[in-house]
Amino acid sequence: MENLPIPPQEAIIYESEKLYVCLASFPLAKGHTVVVWKDVVRDLHSLDKVDFEYLMDIVDIARNVLMEVYGVDKVYLLYMDEIEHIHWHLVPRFDEKGFNVLSHAPTKLDDFSLVGSLRKIFLQKKTDYEIGVNLKNR
């Protein structure tokens, strides 16, 4: 994880050997979350199929968790490779549409009050997902 900011431990929602999910250090909106691949990989196309599918499954689970916890109908998924390291931004859309949500000035995250709920629901949804995949592959 060369030159990547290290998120505060209290911001971590989920972590595995390959990636982590955490609240953004400088969010554009409440609940702004990032999913970061730990190894230095510059582009999605460089991941093998298994790793790509794992990453996208985690992004999907994280999106569903944000929708449930924050009560929003939509979460914007942003893949920006400006730092040449695979990571996704998930930005809940509250009362705005379109690019307006991206025009907010980010402020330093100081509210970690929902991380416990985010973690709990994330782990439950991940377990439910894994059970579904295992049943489908039988």
C-alpha cells in the first residue's frame, strides 16, 4: 500500500487480506466510503478474474450497506485512477442528483458513530452473499 493514506482504525468497516472498506477521511457526503485494494495495482484490468469479481462483490455489498444504514435510494460508485491505485469511492446520494454531490468541499471526517452499525450489517450481508453463492454453485 505504497503512499496510500492509512485510515484511522475507527473508520474501518471491513478488512481482508486483499482490501479494506472504510469511511473516507475527507468525505464529500455523509457515509462517503472507499474500497481500497491493498496491493499496488494500477488499473482494474490488471486484476485476474477472481480478484476482480471479489472486489466488485465487496463494492456491491458496501453499496447495499450504505443504502440501508443511511436510508438512501442511490449510492454513486466512482472509480477514479488519479493515484494509479485501485480504489472505489461510494458516495450516498441524499437530496441531490447528478454531479452536484461531487461539488461539495470535502471536510475531515470526525464522526465515526455509525461505523459499528456499518460493520455489523456489512458482515451480515457478506455472510448472506457467501451462503447464496455457495448454494448457487452446488
